[in-house]
Amino acid sequence: MKAFIHSTNPKQKIFYCVVNNKKEAFYLPNRLAKVFLTILKRGILVDFEVNDATTRKIDGKQTNVYPINHFNKIIQTSPKKVLYDLTQLRLDMKRVLKKYQYFLFLDLEMSMPGYKPGKHIPEIIQVGYLLTNKSGEVLKDNGYYVLPKNEDAINKRTIKFLNLDENIFYGKAREFDLFYDDLKDIINNYKPQIVTWGKNDIQALNISYKLHQVKPLTHDKQFIDLLKLHKDYFNLPNDIGLFDAYKKYYKPEDLPVQDHDARMDAIITKDVFDAFTNVMK
């Protein structure tokens, strides 16, 4: 649907367009309102898709509104300026990903709060990663447990969630410094883009630097959030799980059991990334 914006109601996250000689109301869900609400003004040309009509209370009365599914293009007409273009956004994603030479697919498993109340600082207790070149060739493949600084990190809840065997964990876990040196070596020698699924791993790294009082090795621009790329590219209204994304590209029977193993999750992240880049091609 293409139409000029007739008027707006920012408080209600509504804008109005005249469609077939009738003034219709269009509603922006929170995920879209956060991005687009401030640029939607009277006279703006919008190209968008809608969901089925529903009712919302506007100015004290129930009104039919059409929830916006996604925007295709938003154009300011005077002076003419493209404010948003989904097709161009997808092309930009493809161009940006194409320029990188190396990718580090990283997954981290963190400790969980115990059943008893109290302050909890999540600690990295397992890492998994694959380093590849732009052709997808795996150069490094590793995964191991990491000893936490706080002994209480390996509590009953963490053990249950990650299905940990304490004897195996403490027998094989490495010091955090060894993981830090591994990551430092990879970043210094390859300067890869670090691919994660969601922001949790990025936050866990930032917390670990402070907890262990070491110099940060990474910054935000080094990361590719593959979950966010999927949401932006396919206009997904909600987050999707890594294993659910895998099922969209591959046969479900090929999917390994989801057991919160960091190395396996890193492999799945690479598989999803490969399939996603093929879609963009």
C-alpha cells in the first residue's frame, strides 16, 4: 500500500492516510514505533504492508485501526529525500558482509542466578568458537569449559540448566586467562568480525573484562548480531531462537539435540549464517 500521511497521533502511535476517499488509521507496534515514529509526518509518502484490522481506544472511543507489518519505503517529498528503503537496506547488508575477510562464530554459556536471593554476576563458564575465512573454510575450531572467578557460579541451577557433570567440569575447565589469550591471538592475527546470536554473548564478554580486570579486546563494531540481521531482513515481529532459525533453512531431522553446548551452538550459528548469506545472494 502506498499513501501520503494525512495526520499523526504520536501519543497513540497512530498515523492517518486517505485510502479510497476514506481516512484510515494505521497503528505502529512498539518495535516499529521505536524506529519510525519520529520521522512520520504529514505529507510523507509511505509504502507499507498491514495486518488485519483491529480495534483500539483512541480519544475515548473504539476505532478500527490497521497494524503495520512493515515499511517498504518512506519518502520525504519536499525536499525529496528517501528516509527508509527496505530494498536498499538489504543490499547494504549484503555489501557490508561481503567486505570482511574473516568471521569468528562465538557462543558463550554463562552461569545462572542461584535459587537463593542475592546479587548475581553472570560468568563465562563455557566457550565455543569457529574461525573461518570469507569462503567458509574453518581455520580454528575449539570449545572448552572456563573456571569462574566466583565459586558460587557453579550452583544447582547452573548445573541443571547446562547439564553439567561437576567432576568433568572441574577436571577440564581452563583458567579465564587462557580464553582471554586465545581471543586476543585471534583478534590480533585475523581481525575477524565476531558473529553471535543475540546480544547476550556480547554483554557477557564486557562483564568478564571488568570482572577479571583486563583490557577489553572487543568493541561493538566488531560484532554481527545474526538475530538482529534476521529480524531486520525478514521483518520479523519477535525474536527467533537459533535452533528455530536453523529449522527454517535445513531439515529438522539434521538438527542436533539442543543441550546448551557452546561449541555446538557456534557450529549452528555458522550454519545459519551460511544459509542466510545464500538467501541474500
